[in-house]
Amino acid sequence: MRFSLVDRIDSLEDGKSITAIKNLSLAEEYLADHFPGFPVAPGVLMLESMVQASAWLMRYSDGFQFSTVLLKEARAVRFNSFMQPGQTLNITSVIHRRDPRRYVFKATGCVDGNSTVSARLTMEQFNLSEREASLAGTDRKLTGEMQELFALLWKPETPVAG
């Protein structure tokens, strides 16, 4: 099962930053247990939303050349408030440092203008075929799937002909 915790990419600046949103619906099954009578988004899923947004920026900035993006480290993670059903997590992730395979981001998530979660994320990207040559086809399949999903999430505004 794959959790897609980014509902839309609002802005994207190649090699610099991304803003995205995650809407929380009462229909999300895990809310029944987290917590009964007081449903809130689990902190780890808010963090994962920031990781996923950051991964989209990595993929876009590097032309979708890597099939796999992994979180290597989450530091200075702070949970400041709850996110309840009906609310939207507004995610901003800015590249702090990067090299060809590893990126460090400063990411924040806000609800109604208030900081809800923040972290410094270190992420790494690679192709599976670098470790096992027979996985080149899997790399192509995964990058194709990611490009298709990205096209659903990111719809840059096109100028209206006047």
C-alpha cells in the first residue's frame, strides 16, 4: 500500500523550494484510532507529508532521473499543534544544501497560518540498478509512475490567451 500524503503542489521553484498541501478528511481510516473522540493527524504522517513534498522537489529538480528517494535523517523535529479533520496542512520545503545524491531541506507545515510541524530533513536518491543491474526495468517503471503522479499533483498555471 502506498500513502500519497500530498494532495496538490501549489508552487515549485526548480532547485529551490516547493509548497504543497495535505487535506485531512475524517474518512481517513487511521483517525478512528488516533484518538477515539479526538481525531488528529498522527505526527509521523505530518512529517511524511513534508518528506513527500521534498521528494517531489528532488525528482523535479533532477529531471526524474532517480527511481528511489529515501529519508536518511529527520532532525530538529517539532510538533507544535494538532491537525484535525477538515483542516489543511500547508507545507513549505526549502533546499538548504544539496549535492548530486543528497539534499538537506528545511521543511514546515502550517495549519491556518500556525506552525504545526517543522523539521530538517536529509534525503538521498539513487537507482536500484546501481546496486543490482537487473533492476533497470524497475527503475524505468518507477520513474514513469512518479512522473504520472506528479502530473496530477502539479498543474502550473498556463497563461490565458487574450
